Amino acid sequence: MIRKIVFAVSVFVLGAFFVCRTPWSASNSLGVTSAHAQMSAEDASADESDSEAVDSEPARLKGSPPPPPSIAGHWSGSIHDEKNGDGVLHLTISQEKRRLRGDWDSAFEPGGGRIRGHVERDDDGVTIQLREGPRCRASAHGTLVSPTHITATYTLKGCHEKDSGTFDITKDGQGCGSSTGLVC
């Protein structure tokens, strides 16, 4: 037993010596060198005018992914369901970075539920799940046409029957009124 412990400690010490060994340089120092950089006044003024490294938005380096579009707020518009026909859909969305949460309601049974989803950073994609209970949900994949307009298609998942449809919603009721015929 003592031989095993001595052997393990010896292997550890020798391994540490070979891994952590610092080579000697030609000047008989331990390989530690220092460097000093100086910038001329001409280089400093050129560096200050160089704007390619940083985007104009604060705290965002050029090349880093853009923040996701903000879609938080109240949305409403038309919905076309393959089984139930045409109706009106209302969504209240809160957003934390890409993650979406909120509530929805419509004239169709059961009438509403919770929202979960996310918005994409690099394109105009929006994924929303309209939950109707513990298992039944409408999984919607849409496009952010503009900052105030989403179009999407959906299919029911986990429900007793199959169904699908489309919706076309605008932010803050901008799609409601006499010009569109929608009552929101």
C-alpha cells in the first residue's frame, strides 16, 4: 500500500515538473520578457477616427448578433381556422430578449390561453405556441412583416382533433376598425 502511495506521489511530482517546466532563454533568464508599445500622435489620431471596430449602437461590437426585434404589446387581427372559419384573434405579448410570454383569446372554443414562444434575431421569424390547456396547443410559425405586422400559419398539436389555419395580426389594434372590418 505504501509503495502505491509513493509511486502515485512520484508520478504526480515528475508530471508537474515536466508540464510546468519553464525553459531557460539564451540570456539565462527564466523566459520572462517584457514589451513596451508606443503610439505616435499620428497613429493615435488615426485610431480615434477608425469607426469600423465598433457599431454606432452603444455596447455592441461590430459583428455581434443584433438584438431581436421587440414585439411586446397588444396585437389583434384576423384568424382563419380550417374548421371554425373566420374570426378575430387578440394577443398580449411580453418579451425578454428572444423569449415571448403572454395571453391570447379568440371567439373560437375554448376561447383563449397562454402564449409561449420566441422571436429570431437574424431574420424576421416568429414562433408562438398558443396553449389551450395542459396538452393542446396551436404551434404557429410566422413572419414579422413589419414592426407592427405578423402573419403566421398554425397547426394544432396534442389536441383531440386535427386543425390548422392562418392569422394576420397588427400591433396595438392597428388592423382594427372600419377600414379592415375587424372589431377588436
